[in-house]
Amino acid sequence: METLIALAAGALLIALGMRLIHQLNAQHDARIAAYHFSDPYPAIARPPGHSHRSSSGQAPSRRRTGTWP
């Protein structure tokens, strides 16, 4: 009888742990879906006028020395 109760308690704890992990994963998925990290295809999906500026025509901010760093 005691073995049966221990098995039932173990199964209940496993089920509660699975439920908790499922809820935490659902919260995490919702949080990730709400925050857009970046454009999926920046070269294609970026609206006109929102492209990155090219460095041509601008003076370099640091001189090249030919050595590392």
C-alpha cells in the first residue's frame, strides 16, 4: 500500500512539474513574440529611406596603422 501511495505521489509531482515547465515555456514564447529583435530580411523588408548609410564620402574615424589593433 505504501508503495502505491509513493508511486502516486511521484506521478503527481512529475505531472505538476510538467505543467509548470509548460506554463513557463508559454510565457517565454509570448515574450519573444512580442519583441521584434530585427528585420527578417533587412535588404528586402526595410522600408524606403531606412537603409544604412554607407561610409563612402565620410572621413574614417580612425587611421589605419597596418598593425593589430
